[in-house]
Amino acid sequence: MLTSVVLVGSTPGEVTQLLVSVRAGDQSALNRLLPLVYDELRKIASSYLSQEHTQRTIQTSDLVHEAYLRLAESDVSWQNRAHFFGIAARSMRQILVDYARRRHADKRGGGMTRVSLNESVLVMDEDFSRLLMLDDALKRLEQIDTRLCRVVELRYFSGLTVKETAEVLSVSARTVENDWNLAKAWLFRTMSS
């Protein structure tokens, strides 16, 4: 399980300041940002891939680099570091789903992907159908309630704490807890049927 997003070696606000500079077009800020966020991005990526069997064909560093490239090319107006890591988690989710679709198409339905909705554990086997099911369920949830979907992305895929998730979404911690419980129940029911 991921813990709170803590950046070792960076001062409070340093990541946010660099994100603001990147948004303003300062490419040198982008180069200074990577060393500060790389370890945390690796933790997020590693949590996705940690339980994967030995036949893994995507490496943690590949996932981090691909996500970072997507983030660097995006036009996102970064609010703060929690927002950055939330978007990073969404990017990693999209990369893994794209990867799963390619693998699924190649294998035509190999083994099984298991997904646990207990905080941040994603287990990938040969078949990526459960990951694709989760992605489809999250897309449906987003149509019903965007905030519930964002809570799942921030908590499950990014490993943000309730407090950090509340900060990113500009809601109370209690609201995040309620949304998290509701979203988990909805996803469980949707994916079980």
C-alpha cells in the first residue's frame, strides 16, 4: 500500500513552484522537476506492478518514463504536487489500460488480471480483462459521478491519503471518505455482475 506522497529532498512548495514555472513555459523547470518527483512516480508505478508474475513485460521504469513524457507534453494547469501526482496516476492508468488492450488483443484472452479495491494493490496476470473491466467501470462511474471517479483515481491509483485527496478535490476529508466507500461498493457491484 502506498503511503502519503512525501518528496524526500524537496522543500515544501518546491514542486508546486516548479509546476507553476512549467505551466508558464519554463522548460528548465521541467528538467529540475524530474529528479524531485521521480522516486515518488516509481513508487506509484511499482505499486501497480508489484504483484505481477514473473512474465511481466512492462518494467516500472518504462511506466514512469512514459507517464512523465505524457505529463511533460500536457497542457495541465497544475494546482499543487498532490494534483500532479493525481494526474500522474491517471496517466499511468491510461498507459496500463492501453498496454493491457494491446496484450489482450495479442493473446486473445490469456490468464487473468486480479484487481483488489483495498487501497492501492493492482495485480496483473497474463489476461488483462479485469483491468479492462475496471477501466470500463470507472468510465461508467465518471458519467454518473465525476467526483467519485476522481476519488478512486487519487486514492487507488495514486495512493494519496484522504487528506491529500480532499485537498486536490477541494472538499472535506469526510466527503472523501464517504465517496471512497460509495465508489468501492459501486465498483464491486458493477464488476461482480
